[in-house]
Amino acid sequence: MKTLVTLMAVFALTSPLFAGSVDIDILNNADGSGTVRIVAISGDGPVGLALEADAGACNDVNMFVDPNNEAGGCDPGPWYDINIDFAHDSGSSYSLGDGHPCADEGEAGTAGDIPIELIALSLAELSSGTVNEQSLPLDLVTLDLGGAGNIHLDVNEIRGKLVDSNGIEVTANFVGGVGGGCYEITDVPDECMKATHPDYATWVLYGKPDCWCYDAQCKGDVDGMTQFAGAVNIFSDDVDILLPNYATLVTTVPGVCADIDHMTQFAGAVNVFSDDVDILLPNYATLATDCDMTHFNFWIVP
């Protein structure tokens, strides 16, 4: 007992001199999920980490979901292969790499009911060299919100924070967020045109035609195709769609694709007219450059 007390006192005295630190962030995967990562290490890195992720602490309320029968959509990274809470539940049957590092923040063992708002992340590695030898950034776990939202990241003090191989606490710095340990997670947009586009309401009215999201439709590429082995994308095939719909009000594909400027004329009586021809003709028989993508989420390729 005296030896143990002495060792604890030595650790307490020396930890300010030798304690390491790590920078941790969350990579926004832009699909409703985020990957918790170590992005920088100073001094000795951690052999064990106890963090907590909160989906409801950043001015909104989200939940971690369960898309792959994993707690919180909890997909572990490649290096830390001891999932402590999962090992707690597995007992002697536990093998390195089994399970996932997510658990209910308020009790030992793996995460409870899903969806869940607050989870603990408990990871360790004792047999594969040191974390300092690993390439950075080093993925710890990917968490799934099932959509856009925010994740708040912090140290979990109950489970022991972060420690190096000598049992000395490693300082965690949460970097790159939007402030206060919060990280924004975006989702894959399901519409090619953003709601900020000036023609969005018209696009919706016409049934959201794909052709309005072709990357050169604004230059006269009505069908989104190239000709002559990709040498041109505005040619006779585009004219063949425009001409039969000329001087009409057309709201369905393919005719609406010839409404190149997305405007109507004669008090709304027609939407394919000379203004569209005036855009197409200067670009005829050319490979037109891309339209401005500011108000588009992605281009559609037919």
C-alpha cells in the first residue's frame, strides 16, 4: 500500500512535466455522419480514451441512430481495438476488435436504447506499438445522426478521461468545430437545385426536371449529351428538342428542357422562345463550359 501511494504521488508530481496532449476533431462526412479523429499529438499519446458525444447540446436536438445494427451507428476506427464497454458486457468471451466503443453514458456496458442522445466512447490499445507511431489523422469512431445536425464532443471524466501508457492524463483539445466543442454534420442533399436558386419555385412547379441541373443547360445543352466523341455538347440534338416547342408554354420533359433561361414571355404565354435561341446559337457546335454551381447541390448526368 505504501508503494502504491508513493507511485501515485510520483505520477501526480511528474504529470505536468511529461503529460502529452492530443488535438481531436470530427470530420463532417456530409452524409449525416461524422468521424471522431486524432489530428495531432504532442508528447505521449493516449493508450486509452474516454470521451462523450452529445447529439443534443448544440442548440438543437438530434439522436444517434442505428442504421447498421451498431450502437449509435458506431463504426470503430482501425487502430484502437479494445472496446472497453463492449468487453465489459462480453466478459471472458471478448476478443480484440469485437464490438464497438459506444455505450450509454450513464452506466457500464454497451449503449442502451437507440436512438440515443448522449453516448460514451471508450477505446484502448495495448498491443500494437504506440499511437505516436500511427499516421494522422487517426480515426477513432464514426457516429451517425441519420441526417444533418450537430455533435458536441467532450472528455468523459467518469470513465477516466485520456491516459498514456504510464497512467498519466493526456490533455484533449477539441479543434476545428463551430465553437464550444460543437461540430456541424451535414447530409447528402436530395435535390440537385438549392432552394436559394432564383428559379427554384418554377423548377418545383415543373416537376423538378433533371435537365435544369445539367452542367451546361444554361448555355443551351438541352439534352445533357455530347456528340463527336465528347467534342461538343450543344448541337443538332438540342435544336431538335427546342424547335418543336418553340413559341409554346411547355411544362414537361423534354420540352421544358429547352426553356434555357427559365423565363416566360408575353405575360407568361410561352417559355421557349427567341431568348432561348439567343443563348443556344452562340454556343452551337461547341463544348460549353459549366454553368455557375452556386445555387446547385450537384450536377445531374443523364
